[in-house]
Amino acid sequence: MPNRQLRAMPTIRVLQLEDNELDAELVLAELDADSIAYEARRVDDKARFMAALDEFKPHIVLSDLSMPGFSGQHALDLLRTRDEDLPFIFVSATLGEEAAIEALRNGATDYILKQNPARLASAVRRALSEAEARRASRRAESELIRAQRFESLAMLAGGLSHDLRNLLQPLLLAGDSLQDYQHDPRLARLGKLVRDCGKRGLDMVHSMLSFARGARRAEQVKLGALLSAFDLLMQGSVPRTVSMELVIDDPELSFEGNHTELQQCLLNLCLNAIQAMPDGGNLRIETAQKELAEDFFLPEEPSRSCRYLQISVIDDGPGMDQKVLDHLFEPFFTTKETGTGLGLVSCQRIVGSHGGVMRVDSEPGRGTRFDLYIPLEETVADSDQKDDQDGLEGAAERVLVVAEEAGQLSLLADTLDAYGYQAHASQSGTAALLWIEAGGPPDLVVLDADMNLFTGVRTLAALIEQGYGGAVILLARPGATPDLQELPPLEHLYVIDKPVTTQVLLRTLRKALQAADNGS
């Protein structure tokens, strides 16, 4: 059958189940008369019908009711076991009213009498429109379910993050303490290992929590932490037949971006690559820093005079031909049998929101490579590596540490003792008040905000009521600082995120003591 030129609607693929060639031509003449562009294929038995569904991938089926050795009703039953949305219209000369009603009940979209085909074209248009509306509704429903799952994940992540931070706190403090044993290289190495594991775990908690909550704020993204958390997210999605490799040129590289959106982009690209390799293959994610020439950019793309971070997702799957590449960034375009699309429009938007550009290189039989280019305006070094050890030691100042969790309390007190402070540990607000009543006010209070029996806010209120006006360091979960509006104003209150590192704790403690001394 000839291909007709596109006029009122895109070219559609029409599968005709008809044993009479003349009748088939008369049906297509109705589509011609209504300027419907189509490509048609005619079959008249079960084997060719089933093969055409797989190879021809029709948009609509126009079927006679009865043929030698095969029936339209049987064809409809076979189709509905595979696709509940594909329009199926009976075009028959023998379809009575009762049979027509029964056909509609059994899943037919419509029926047309051959002797009165005038409404065939309008029935085809309506059937295609309704099918697309159903598919769009299913896509929207799928996205809603996905959003609800992410909301549930956010609630779960929020609940777990507090416990995870408490588990990581001893690693950070104990690691710092062990590193101080420079006379014993083994202990120093062990301390560095413990501290690095704690920091890596903390980075991963932050990244995963940000991903689950769908944060949109700009933040400092450390490349190593981003890809470590991404590796963890991918562990349950990579089949054994696929080998995934991460190659990071500079894990300490930091840049301004968004963990959530970058992880979403990488997830989309990697899951697409995995689905393109059902029989297995290799998936490689690698990074590099590049200088891009002016002619690298398209006229509509932003360009900056700076280095770029290149993140590449490379697979050795079947690759894509030019026809697929031409439609790759269209909404809902997919090469999969089912699904709502490849997610590449979202990837392109995410990279663009970072001021970057995206490239794809693929050929049949040669695999696919996606390159993301993110501008690096400025590299920010890890602040912990800049810490100056001098000036952090105490001068026997009395520090009251209040925390319910025994391990955290012990490590905080031991760390402060090791740096020259007189630390007293209290496991509840009540015990802290009794200690102050017996021994007088301390020089500084370190207080966990997340205590349950006698909360941090209540403890702080009771301290102020007893006349304490010194410095307070409040250890709180990120984004969950307790409401202090009802408390009298505190001149020297410092809130730091949990879990806290030794360096951050000591720097804040020195700053608080100096400010309190200057203000007294």
C-alpha cells in the first residue's frame, strides 16, 4: 500500500484483517477521502496477524468479522491479551445489532457496516484520540504513584536519618581521637580509616535524604560523595549480567549544584542503558575535567570561559540509529515496549539548570555514550583539610555535656577532656540541673537537641531559669532546629549539625568561649 502525505494528523499504521482485497481498498478509500495519512498492511490468517502485531506495530486494527479459518472475534481476543488500548474496529457486512453489542462488550472499539462506511474515518479519528487519552491518563497515574512512592521514601528517610547520624557520630569522634596517637602509626591509620568511613557515610546520608525529599536548592556538591551515594542507589538495580564501573578522576572536586537532580539524571541514563542490554554488557560512569572550545557549543547553548566537569555514561549495548536519535529528546518518546519515556527531556533540563550542556554519541552496534558538561566556576576544597590544629586546645574550662545516648555522650566528653577541657557528662536535663546546683554554672554547655525525656528546649529553659547566661552549643539534626521562640534571647547560642566532627566542635567551642569572654 502506498504511503500518503501527512495532512491533518501524523501518519498512522493500519492493520487490516480482511480476506477480500477489493473490500480492503474500499475501506482505505474512506481514509483517503478524509485526508488521513496512513500506511496499511493486510493479513487474513492468525499467523500473519500475530506477526504483524510484532513487526508492523499498528496504531489501529480494522477487521472483518468472518474469514476462512480465522475470525475477527478470535483476533480481538488475541489482541486484548497483549494490548488493552490498541483500537480495534470491526468493518463487516454481516454484523447484526446483537453481534455488534456483543463485540463492544468483548473489547471492540467500534463497528462499521461495509454497506454504510461513511463514518469510518471519524470513527478512526475518535478511536485514536481516545486511545491516546487513555495512555496519557495511565502515564499520569504512573507518575502519581511514583510521586507517592517518593513521598513515602522521604518519610522513611527522614525517620532513619536521625538514627543513622547517631550511629555515625562515634565514628567521626573516635576517628579523630585515634588520629591523635601519632606515636603509634597503626592507631593513627586506624583513626583515619574510621573517620573517613564516618564522613563517607554522612555524605551518603545527606545525598540520599536530599534525593528522597526532592530538594531543589543549590548546594556544594562533592563529586566523590555524589557518585558514592549514586553507586549505593544503583546496587539493587544492576543485574548480574551487567558490569558497572565507576571511574572518578577527582573525588574531592566540589561545585555548586543539586545532589537530587544530578542523581536523578544519572539514574535515568544508567537505567536506560541497563534496559538496552537485556543480555548483559558493560556500563561505565567516568568523570574528567575539560576545557571546551568556543565552537563546541550550539548557537542556542550557553557557554562560559571556565573548566567543565564531564560526566560520561557509556554502555556497549546495541546503540541507536539516526532515526531514533532524531526523536531522543521528545517528551514520552521511548524505544521500550512499555513505559512513559526515556526521561531524557528531564536530564536535558537538569543539565541546563546547572548551566551545562549534554551530548550523545551512538551508532548501531557501537553502543551509546552520554556526556554531561557542568561548568566549574570555582573549586571549593574540603574545609576539614584546611583546619589549623593550633588554638583548639582548652585551658581547663568547665564544659557541661548533656546527651541521652550513652555512646555519643561518652565520646563527646572524652574528646573535650583530651583537648584540655574539664568535661562533665550528664545523660539527662535533670542530671545536668542537679550538677549545676551542686557545683555552680559551667563555662559552656554542649546540649543535644533531640533528647526525649527532658527535651533540649526544656533543659535550656531550665538552665536560663537557674541563671545560666553563658555560651550554649546546640547539636541538632540538619533542618530540624527546635523552636526557641518562647525562650529568653540567648546572646551566645551556636547551633551545629549532627553528627559533628571533632574539628567543627572544637572550633565552635573556642569561638563561643571567646565571644562570651569578650561580652562579659
